[in-house]
Amino acid sequence: MVTRVHEDIGSVWVEFKKDLENQTLRNILIENYLPLVRYNAERVWSKLPDGVDLNDLMSAGVFGLIDAIEAFDMERGVKFETYCVPRIRGAMLDELRTMDWVPRLVRSKASKVEAARKEAEAELGRPPSDSEVAQKLQMPLEEYEKMKAEASAINLVSLNKKWFETDSYKDVREIDIIEDTKGEDPTRVIQKRDVMKLVTKGLNRNERLIIILYYYEELTMKEIGTTLGLSESRVSQMHSSIVNRLKDQLGRRRPEFAAQ
């Protein structure tokens, strides 16, 4: 399990215990037992959900190894490998606890909700409704919905989690493939711009502004009138006239669109 990189590690231990401030000897010991850190990190990591970085566990394990090296008592007759493993794994578990912001109470609620949902689904033979899960938990629906909302916090995903690996130097991560629901589709922006040019072609300034403000800025006739210094009725009258003219123009050009 541990590949020793120093031929006489025993003598290194003896010399280090005589001088605990000797950084060179300490580094030799760390390098010698580093494979033990990787072995335990990989064992812990294999049982964890996606999103936990193996390197983070190894870094924590190295600190545990350093503590073990400094505290190890050679006179007790215990092999260092046996002594250090609990400290290495303990440091890794401490790191996991600091990484995991979800309180134990939230995890407990999530477990109860999921257990009740599975039990109800097994009995009904279909996915249960919220009211059926609430009944299974013997609690009011409102209380269940609150509990479900609190439990949902456990399902948050790190945006730095790898989505898939690529042949390039940079892996694709979750944040790279999340859809920006607030951003406007560039294709749609271009289409709207082209339609606006087509519709407003041949209109004077006020007519063009009425179309843009009404259909694109979604202002009311009254707001447009205030902007242009016209009455609401005048804006409405101009709008009707513009629409009728546009219908005539599009009717005459219909064969062009059909040909495309």
C-alpha cells in the first residue's frame, strides 16, 4: 500500500525525533508516506457524491499526515502506518464537514421526505402527490410543503463540478452549460431587429416611434402621446392608419414571402 522512497526510513525517523525542527527530514517522511494519503483519499472519495474534489481530500490528508508525523511516539512499538491512518482520514472527514454547508437537520428532513415518497410510491404504484406524501408522514399539507422546501436545499450542486472532460486543457463545468434564462436569444434579437426595419420602412419619424414604442417598448397610447406631445386619441388614430397601411403593403408583398 505504501511505496517507500527512502531506503532507510527508520534512521530518518530516529534523526527527525532528535530534531523536530528539521524541515528536510520532515519532508522526506511526508514524501515517503504520501502514497498512503492518496490511497485513503481515493477510498473516501469513491463513496462520496459528485462535486467533491479528490485533490481537496488529499490536501486535507497531508495536513493529517504532518500532524501524525510530529506526534508519533516511536517508543510505543506501534507501526506508523497503523498510527497515522486514523489521523489522515479524520483530517479528510473534517474537511468534508467544513465543505458541507447543509445542516444535519436539513439532511434529516430530506431523508424523511424521500423515505415517505418511496413508501407511498410503492403502495400506489405511481408517483405520489404532495398530499399523499404528507398523509404518509401524518402531517398537514402546509407543514409538509414547508418541510419539502427546506429539504430541497440539499440538492444544490456546485457550479465548479465537472460536466464532462474534454481533450483540451480546460474541462467543461456545470457553470459553462447552464442556460441563462434572463438573457435574450441573440438569434431572436436579430429577427426582431430585421422585422422592425421591414415594418418601419417608409414611415415618418412619429409613425416609426409609435410602432417602436407600442410594440417593442410596450408603452400605452397615453404614454406614447405624452412622449410625442400628441393626444391619446391622435396616437390611436395614427396607429390605426399605420396598421392598415402595413396590411396593404404585406398583402402586396405576400408572393415574395411565398417564393422564399
